[in-house]
Amino acid sequence: QVQLVESGGGLVQPGGSLRLSCAASRSIFSNNAMGWYRQAPGKQRELVATITTEGNTNYPDSVKGRFTISRDNAKTTVYLQMNSLTPEDTAVYYCNSVYLAVLNQGWGQGTQVTVSS
């Protein structure tokens, strides 16, 4: 069964931090690169971070140096540490395997992140 449950979102002031968690079913987590994605109102979903099974990470320039993705293979959980948040980071954040994301399948409910003073 494919299941993804994101948590940890909320309201934070500019410059603040949040840590998102994503509990994934073993079928989707094991042996797959995982990623965090976000979708702001009126915009397409975009890639935020990826991590391979070996722990290699990749980020777009918009979040590089501020966001850190990590994974706990024993817990089949992916994390996203977000620092120095700006209002432009406001979005619903989703995690997924990179493979399913390309197919646009398997999305969970996401977690809302709002950056506002």
C-alpha cells in the first residue's frame, strides 16, 4: 500500500524555522530516492529537495543553503529542515518518491507552511 503522511507545517514568522516530517510506507520508501515538493496558490507544484538511498542530496537555488533534507531508513521517514523562511516559501509541502512524483501518483495530503508576520 502506498502511503505518505506529511506533518510539521504551521505558521511561522519570516526568518523562522520549521521541520517537516513524512512517514512513508515501506513499499514507497525502500530503494527509492525521495523528495519534498511544494505548491503555492495559483502555481504548479515544484521540487524542493531530493535525497537518494545513499544520502546524496540536491536542491534548487531557491532553497539551497536554507533547507536540508534527510532520511531515516529504519523509520521510513523523510525530513525537511527549513531555516531562514521567507513569505515566498508559503505553500503546501508534499513528499513523494521521485519515481512516483514523475508519474504524478501517490501524493499525500501535504502539510501547510505559512510564513507571515
